[in-house]
Amino acid sequence: MRVREYLPSMQLSLLFASVCVAGGLVFAAHTITTPATQSATNTDAVSVASSTNAAALQHANWEATLYEIQAQQGSSTLPTPANPATVDGLRQAAQSSNMTDTIARTLLVNLANAKTQGLGDDIPTQNQLITTAVEQASIGQAATEYTLRDLIIVADSPATLRAYGNALATTHSPNAANDIRDTFVAIDNATAQNNPDLLAPLKKVAKDYQTMEQLLLAVPVPQTLAPFHLQLINNFSKIANTYPDMENLIVDPVRGLNAIQQYKSLSDGTLNVFINIARAFNKDGILFSKDEPGASWGVLLSAQQ
């Protein structure tokens, strides 16, 4: 099964999911920090918001301080800006191991802080809040970064190029399609049934990418193709690193969606590297017989035409 059969629909799903997550956070933050009516008392607003979010936040002191800030709303005069030290303390208290909770709480703090300054409903402020949330979601785990010194580099020649083409095709081909299929099948099953246990197969796929990473390090690579080979190895290292976050898709949706988007981007980039390698073989006149593993390079080029 080919990679491209999965990517378009997955891209659309990720785009839709990301918009829903971002929109939902903004809506929730705006709803919680805005009084129900002008005549409602601050005590009623705190009571309603607390009863709605108690099960999710479970941080009474954190909530109480936040509501003290937003209680300054509703006045006909300009609100008094919140104490910066208090706001910074709330941002620190909002941090947790769950990225979704952290972003949601931080968004609430930032929106409440903006409200005390007479802002929050204007487009520039809302754009800034969303930008801050997106930056938080973009933080992922660091992967091993290899350099050219980690590669086995050999001189260019028709023989070394041919040997490299066959070795790379052999190393990459066996589980590539299965790994991509198993990844998306696990994600689809888990999200359809809202069951995190169905993401368990991702652990095996992650190990496959880690194994591929190590096997590629042992492949002698002609000097002119060394930059491409290095990019492949680093991409596989980063791809393997997205799986722990993807395994948290159900319990931490923002972390999981961010990992899936990274996986999609890295997979697209890896395919482009393979295409560039195939073009290099073609340019150098390195032809593979149909019985050689390297024959797949010609197939790859034909699929791009």
C-alpha cells in the first residue's frame, strides 16, 4: 500500500481537528471569563464557572486567584490591570505534564489578564492569544541530531553508488508501508472508539523507525549523497520521537495532534529526500536491473511523472 493513499485525508482531518481544538479553547476561555449578563453578580459568575470546571481543573487556589482577576470585569469604568506578579504566578500554576490542560489554563489566564486591561474582544489581542497557545503546542521532545561525522562516507564511483542504492532500498523497504499503515490504523481506531489502549501498536512502529535509523548509520554512503543520507537519518530519528506523544492522543489531544502533524511533515520531507536520491542516480547514469533492490528508484521516479 502506498504512502500517498493516506496523506490527503489525514491532512484534512488534522486541519479540521486543529481548528476545532483552537476554536474550542478560545470559546471556552471567552465563555468562562465573560459574565452571563450585566446584571449578574461577580459571586454568581465565580460560582457557575467553578461548578463547571471543578472536575477538570481541581486546583481551588489557582481558580480562586484567576476569578479574582476576572471579577474586576463588569464595571462601567475601565478595569484595574491585574498585578503582573499574580498573573505570572497563575501562568506557573497552570503548567502541567498534560499539554492540553496547560494550554487551556494558560489561555484562560492570558484572556482574563487582557480583560482587566480592557482588551480581549479585539482581533489583535485574540490573535496574540492564539499565537501564544500555538507556540506552546509546538514544543516537542528533542530527538538525536546526527552530523556527517556519524556517517560512513566513501568516495564516489559507479560501484559505490550502485552498492548504496541497493543497500538503501533494502534497508528502507521491508516495513515502510506497514509502519505507515499501522500508524494511521491505530490512530483511526483509537479516536473512533475514544480508547487509548488501541494506540498500543504505535510502540512497535516507533521501534521499527529506531531500528531503521541505526541500520542507515551502518550503510556506507558516497560523498555526494552524504547530505541526503544524513537528512534521512535525522528525519527517521525525529519521526520515532513523535510516537510517545501520539500515544497520548486521547488523554492529551493537543500533544497528540501536534505529534501527528510533525509526523506528517517529516514523512513528506522524507519522501522528497528519497526522490532527490533517485534523481541523483538517474543523473549519474546509475541504472539498476529489475532483479536488484535498487530497481525501486526507477519506479519512484516514474510515479512522480
